[in-house]
Amino acid sequence: MTLVMVADPLDMLQPYAEERAAAEAAGARFVLGDGTIAALRDADIILTAWTMRFTPQVLAELPRCRLIARYGVGVDNIGLAAATTHGIVVANAPTYCVAEVADHTLGLILSLTRGIPWLDRQVRAGAWLDVRKDDPRVPRLAHMTIGLVGIGKIGRRVAQRLAGFGCRVLAYDPFVADDEIRARGAIPLAGLEALLRESHLVSLHVPLTDQTHHMLDARRLAQLRPGAMIVNTSRGGVIDEAALVQALQHEHVSAAALDVFDPEPIHPDHPLLAIDPRRVILTPHFGAWCAASTPDLHAEIAGALSAMLAGRLPASIMNPAVQQRS
């Protein structure tokens, strides 16, 4: 009998009813794992969240596995090349939280430019009269140039939302043609460096891969226009956090709003926490979540599971070149 196992069950995703129903409808056995690799060795299909890492060494220990489906958009906790080598299909939930992350991005942009979290703290502290209402750090959004690094499913939604504010939107995405970038509501730029030089605020919307790891390092941060802002709702690893801290401390970067960190959760002694809260806004990798997105997440994973059990490749396959195990 085919064994479907949730590798790392989470209370927030219980009771996995839709996935269990999909497995049992196909005659498969559905079980919850205990978060250990040993429990997965007999699994034909593995469903995983984000607490386990499927390194090449781990994947080599899974002789029966034919599919790993990830509860989320990014698959950076799965060695994609190694999975392909071993004949393991990797799938994700590509659309369940697109609107929510785009909304969260806009919330962070508005929070940075308007200083909303800090203003709330001032009111609660009884400092209403101490707030400078002529603060030169408050820009007019319509006068800003916003640069989007990546204009895929989420980046294009951010561009659509920014259109209503009247700001100039740039985009750099080597995987999207210039005409398509224009159709998605942004002005294409040929290189990342050009976008960094021109943007008042840079928002990141790329997956974490070997190519994007520390995409914004000390050298790239130095190419930002002085006083630029950064928003990151993609993955913490695309920014070199130590370099970002230095750029903030020297005020070359005026402000940053981050929903993702490397590693997570952020350490209580992290230097970002010591920077003026008017300049740094931090949220706990919350962008994907809302009451409507969780059912969508279960539905997308159940769909990938059903396809595999029926002998089809999931629509959300991340490694289409894989030669499947029999």
C-alpha cells in the first residue's frame, strides 16, 4: 500500500483533512510523522512544511519517495537538484498566498513611508505633542520610484497595487520579457544595479536559490541611492543581514521593513532590534497568512497529492525535468 506521510506535522495545519481524504480515496495510507528522517524511509509521498531540511544526504536516505510536496511557495528547504537526481518530484503550493503577501508588502511600504507603527507607539506613550508633523523623513508616495526585484506572481500584484498611488514602478526580472514587464505595470530595467541606483524604495520578490542568496550584499547595498528604503517579503537569505545592519547604521539605507530573516525566528540579540523603530519594521514571517489562505494551502497540496496518486505529474511541479521513480 502506498504510504503518504506528513513529515513535520504542525498544529496550525491540523487536521490535514483534505490531504487525508485525497490519500484514502486513492487507496493510500495517510499518517503523521514524528519529525525524524527515520520515520520517512518507508514513505512513498512526503508532505512537509518548513521545519525539516531535505538535503542531498537526507534525500539519499529516502529509497521509496516519489514526491515531496511543500506547504508553501518556496522550496528552499529541499535540495531540488538532488531530488531530481534521485527521481523525486518536488511540488509546492504556488498561488495560495499571492494576494496576502502582496497586501503585506504594501502594508510595509506604507508603514515605512508614513511611520505608522512608530506613531502608534507615540500615541500610546502619551507623546502626541512630541511628534513632528513637519518631519522631512515622511515622503509623498506619489513622488517616489519603487523598484521591484522580481515581478512574478507576487511582484506583479504589488505593481498593480502601487498603480493606485501614482508612483513610478521599476522592475528587474531576467526571466520576464520587457513587454511582459510593461504589461504587468512596471518599467523594465536591464540590470539590478540600474534599479538599485534609481529606486527610492526596493522591494524583493525572488525565490531563495544559489543565485539569489545574499543578492543584496555589501557591494549591492552600496549601489543603492543614498537614503533608499528596503522591503523584503521573499526570503531572509536574499539579503546579507550583517551588511544591511551596517548600511542602516551608516544611514546609507534610511529604513527597512522585513517579514523574513535568516535564520528564523530572529535572535533576541539581533542588531536590527536595536535600531530606531522609526527606521526598522519587523514582522514574524506573517505575510502569507489570513483566514482564507490556509484552506487554499491545503487544497493545493491535496491537488498535488491526488495527481501523483493518479499517475500524473502535479501542476505545481518544481523540477519538470525529473525522471520519476517507478
